[in-house]
Amino acid sequence: MATVTNTSNGTYKVVGTRPLRPDGVDKVTGRAKYGADYSLPGMLHGKVLRSPHAHARIKAINVEKALKLAGVKAIVTGRDLPEGENKSVPLGEMSVNPRHLGHNILARDKVLYQGHAVAAVAAVTPYIAEQALELIEVEYEVLPPVMTVDEAMASTAPILDPELRNEELGDQPTNIAKHTQLKRGDIEAGFKSAEIVIEREFRTAMVHQGYIEPHNALATYGSDGRGTIYCSTQGPFEVRGMSAAVLGISPGSIKVVPAEIGGGFGGKTTVYLEPLALLLAMKTGRPVKMVMTRAEVLRASGPTSGSHIKVKMGCTRQGTITAAHVWLAYEAGAFPGSPVAAAAMTVLAPYAIPNVLIDAYDVLVNRPKTAAYRAPGATNAAFAAESVVDELAERCGLDPLDFRILNGSHEGTPHPAGPPYKRIGFIETCEAIKNSAHYKSPLKGANRGRGVASGFWFNAGMQSVAMVHVHADGTASVVTGSPDIGGSRASCAMIAAEVLGVDVDQVRPMVTDTDAIGHTDVTGGSRVTFATGMAVFQAAEDVVRQLKERAAKLFECKPDEVEFRAGTFAAKSNPSTSITIKDLAKRLPRTGGPVTGRAAVNARGVGPAFATACIDVEVDPETGKVEILRCTIAQDAGKAIHPSYVEGQMQGGTAQGVGWALNEEYVYDSQGRLLNSGLLDYRMPTCPDLPMMEPIIVEVPNPGHPLGVRGVGEVSIVPPPAAIANAIYRAVGIRMTELPMSPPRLLKAILARRAEDRTSPAAAARA
Amino acid sequence: MAKVFIPAQMRKLCGGQDVAVLDGTTVGELIEGLGRRFPGVSALLVEAGDLRPSIAVSVDGEIATGGLLERVGPNSEVHFIPAIGGG
């Protein structure tokens, strides 16, 4: 049976404890170097000219006047990039289409969203570069913008990419890049056997990850034909590969140095400025630095999709779900690649449903190309499905958690995409909430309600490399290629310390560049503590193996006659003959030289993550404002290496889910121009908007990891919007079906309900 | 014989079948066998000698890292699922 606990370190010495973060002092003293902190002698400054139109043909670009401006050193346009291949190619965790990627970096024949890059300038100061942008003349033929999936899927819709085809429509131009279908059982028979059927339709707005640090890049290019890019990224190897693909050069000719990162949440898994800075450096022979403004980040980097979702679900009166049909259409932005396939695979994942049909559409619209955002695709989908699950539970007269537990996926349940689950902890997250002080507490007062919802995320494995170096003083360095966006350095140091039997402050973790470590996939998919942690575990074991050989030399025995326990090596035949790691480290030069452990993994054994949230709200019926009164989230971490960091991830994800639920949205005018490209108008939650979020770490160990680790970085964002919608329903009796549930939208629904109550006798009776 | 679960959108090429039982020691051999039995299917799964980038393969409930070279056992269950990325 699973352990539902606030974690204890059990038999571990280091794992499960809460040491100070190794990067903390650098960050609070300002010594940590973020991307924009890098500068080099002779450096130029790059700026990007962006399209004022959401959809337009570029008829001509004239850069003559701009080039004549004193201080301008180079200008590039889409014609300076090679035309990439128009097909998906694998690149680490993701696949990319080099043509689409290149056209997003610099538009070629068409601009496809307001903010689409049209030209880039390098000049001796940022101000001259900005002046030069004003001197570039672009002649556009403005086309009608297509802003929603409904408009884009209509047969009469203007076509964004005349070359786009999908497998089902043959040679017919379309804005639908892909249709994915998942099917199991007999959907008609499933609904026939249902006694209660709910069918609802939902819409969610495009939202941004909201990382505080804007995108940045500093590039150099030497006469030896080698370039270096310093930048803030979740994936230095992806930056290398994508920049090479865009520029048509060898990935091996680029070194990427990842800076400290000021938030990413999936948004820094692709490139925007990096290839441009390198291209301008190649043109000028000088370092080029580029930093986005906040408006550029919101207009032109990758948010996540808005969506239109339909859910039909049926169950017996006793509460057993018999069938579910889900239809999802997600905004891809200007180029294919929304997370709708992930949405299809997550939307029903918490439940064992025998008859399932899921149709998912990836749809082009005149908005920025979407990028990953924490459990990409899952939050929109869960908002829809978990609202319907809540309604079914109510119709059955069941507690919403009991309904989830009754239908919950467990070991052996087939995932909607096919394979059966191994050991998972969904039901345990529901039980943790059910047993929580929060859920057991009464909620009193007018216009207050409590909602619950659950969520799923796959987590990922993939490739990671780690090295562990032993130093003469007995300390160790752990070197990886995984940028630390959520505490992975601490986790890696703790894993190494656990294996080596030393205190964690004796282990120094660091993240290095693409020339100094083997290929390591992106920090994403909640994979670093799982996969890079697995590599660190194995590299530390490699150190122990080598040190046993050294100890054997000193003990004059065979290595397999040496045992290792709690940081001390001893001869099995004579345990009093022993030596600590610290003392052995001093003897390395005379026993064979330095010791470095290494491991490279293509990690298997990924354990998926589930989370369940319980949220209390109070609705102001006069303004539609929702206040979050209390919020508890339970998440299966497998094993929490550093519980404080796990709790931080859970709280951070929940906070983002609250923002997505209540306020955040891209607001466009009828011409496709973004109206809220600053953080005053793009309303992210701040401290006054949020109560203390109470995390409950559930530990159902993942059998695929030596320490039981699952990923923890993403799934906590998934349940909050649905939990809040369900809470609003219990507060004011209105089922919200559109995100964000902002004050104007909720007030409109409240006023509509009041009007209905005044005019409808049935409603009046209900009231 | 391994059990290969056929993705929904490929079933029309497979006479509506959702499962095929096939001989093979690797994912690649199973796909070849599937293609022999149902012409046109293998081209939807394989491109340039590797799994298509948009497709992942699960063998016995585990996302396989070996692509076409992934070993399968005589009683293995193989699913083809959309490849995805995380944030």
C-alpha cells in the first residue's frame, strides 16, 4: 500500500531532507549570472523589427536607409536564412520542422502574427539599433486574420500556409495541421449502457507561461568558424540543434552556454533570438547581444494554446463511467505544433473508462507559435473533463472524491492511448485530499464553495549524462547538462551524497555547456530529477566502484573483498581495516590517479504523475471577483528527494493554474493586434491573490527508478482551473465553461442567471 | 508472438482490426510484418529508416528508447502512440 505522508527520509541519510539550496547564496546576493548579465568587449546590440499585422504578405523590404545610419553594422531578413526542409525531424525530446522554425525566427513571404520578426539589426548601441528599425521600410499586403480555431476550421477560412496539407484531406489546403484520434471499446454501446449522460462545451484562452526573465542571447562567432551562444534556456542542446538547423550549419560548430534561468515553464525549450544573434555575429565578426522587452515576450514568444473542447460522458446511477467522447481543437499559433495530442492522451487518463473516443485537432491561427507550458495541453483538457466529472458525481449523489476513487485508474488500467499503467498513485492523491484537514473542515458563509479536481501528466525520461569528480579534499563535483529550473542541482547533489555516503555540503553541483558534457535532453517533461538524477546515481555508483579498487590496493585485497557503507570502505575480512572517502581521496595520486564517475542514460522506467486539488472560493456576486480562500494540492512524487523543492513545484504550478483559471488571457482586437502586451494588463496572480497553498506530497515509489522518483514539475498546474470552476458552481450555482473565469465573465453569467430567474417560472421556483 | 495494437487512424488500412499478432524480435520486424499483412501501414509508422518523429512506441507498458531496434519478447504488447513534449 502506498505511503501518504508529508515525507520522511526513511532509511536514507540525505534523500528526503531539506538542506539549503546550493544556488541560494549566489541568487540572493546578485552573484548569479543570468543571460542578460553577460557582456563582451566590442559587443553590438541587436533589435528585431516586428510585424504590426496579424496576417499579411511581405511584398518588399527596403533596408537601405537603415544601413546608412551611423553605428548600424548589419541587418538581416528572412532572405538571409537558408530555406529549411519542410518536414519534421527529431531533435531531442521534440521534433522540429526546420522550415517552420526558420520562418518563425524571421518571416519570409508572409507574416503570420502581430510581432512576427521581419528583420534584425546589429548596431553599436541599443538605441541606434532601435532607430534603425524605424528606417526599415516594409511593404505589406494585409490579409484577414484568423484568430480562433472555430474560424480557422471553417471551410471558408483564409489559409495561413498554402502548402499545409494533412493526411485526411489529401491535396486540399487547410488550417488543420493534424487530426489525432484515440479509440477504445465501443463508444455507442458505452453510452447506451449509461443512465446519466452529460454533454458540455468549453473554451479556454491562450495564456503565457509568464516567466519573469525575458528571452536573451549573446553570440560570438570566431574566424575559426565556431560560434558560442550564451543564453537563458531550458535546453542548451536544443538551442544548439535548432540554431544550426535555422542557419544551415553544423551543430558541432556551436557551443551553447546556459546561463542561470529566470523561469521557463516550457517556454524556453525553443529558440527566438539565439540564431539571430549568431547570424548577426557571423555577419559582423563581433559579439551581438539581444534581449526581448516584456511586450516582445508576450507578442512574439510561445504561449500555450487557447482551445475549444467538447466532452460527452456517461455513467451508471451508481457512478461507474461507461463511455466518454472528447473533441479537442487547440490553437497551434502560426505554425503546426499545439500540444493537442498530449491533451488527447491526458484528458481521461485519471479514469478507467472502457469505451473512449477522442478526436484532437491541431489548428493554425494568426497568433504566435505556441510553445510548451507545464504539462502542455493537459490543463485546458482537464478543465473540461473534470467539470463534467464533477457534474456526473453530483447527479449520482456521490462525493466528488468518492466518484473519482470509484472510477480511478490504478496499476493495470489501460491508459487511453493503450498501454496499461504500472504502479501509479492517482487514487492515493484523492485519498490524501479526502483525509486532509482542509477537506474535513466545514466551509461556511454566503457565496462560498469548495471544488475538487484531478490531473495527469506523463513525465519523461530521455537522455542525460552526469559526471562525478572526486577532489583531493574528499569533496565531489556533480556535473550535468540540465539547466536548473526547479531545484535539480540540489536533487542531483543529494543523490550523489546519498550514494557516496557524505554530507550534501561536500558535493558541489554544476550545470555545464554543450562542449563539456554529453548530449542531455531539455529540462522539461518533469524529467531532470528522474533521468539526470538516475545518471547522477549511476555516476556516483561508478565512483564507489573505482574507490573500492583503490581501497583494495591499500588493504591488499581484491575489490570485491571491500565493502562500502556510510562513506567508509572496509575490508570484509577485517572490518577494522577501513578508510573514509575523505582519507581515501588524499591517496588517489598514489593508487592510480584521479577518480571520475560517469554515466549516460536513455532513461527508462518513467513513472507518471497525478495530482488532486481542493480549492475553496468566495464569489463577489456584485463584481464577479473570485477570492481563493484555501487551496490544498496532493501530488504523487514517487519519492521526494528534496521535499521543499517538491512543495515549491506544487505551489508554483498551482499558482499558475489559479492565474490561468481566473485572469490570464491574450486579448486581441478584431485585426489580431494584442491589446495586453504588458504585465499590468496581462493579469498574472500576485501574492495578494493567493492564500498559502498547502501541498501534500504523496509517495508511491516509482519502481522504474532506483530511488522511486517520479517527475514533479508539471502536474500541479492541471487541476486548479477545474477545481475553481467546481467551487464557483457550489458558491453561486453557475457552471463556468470558459477560461478565464474573470470578473467580467463571471459577472455576466451571474447577471444572466438573475435575468433568467426573473423571467422563468421554473427558474424562479428553483431559486 | 507479439501483440501489436493498431492506432485508431490506421485501422481502416487493417480491415478495422485493432490488434495484430505477429512474429518478430524487434519493433522494426513487427512493423515489417504489419506492413506485409496490411499494405500501406508501415509507411505511416516509418520514415527514412526510423520511427516517424511524431510517433512513440510502447513495449510492455514502457516507452521504448530503441525505436525500430527495440527488442520485443514473444508475449510483448506493443502500442504506437503520439510522441509529445513536456514543459
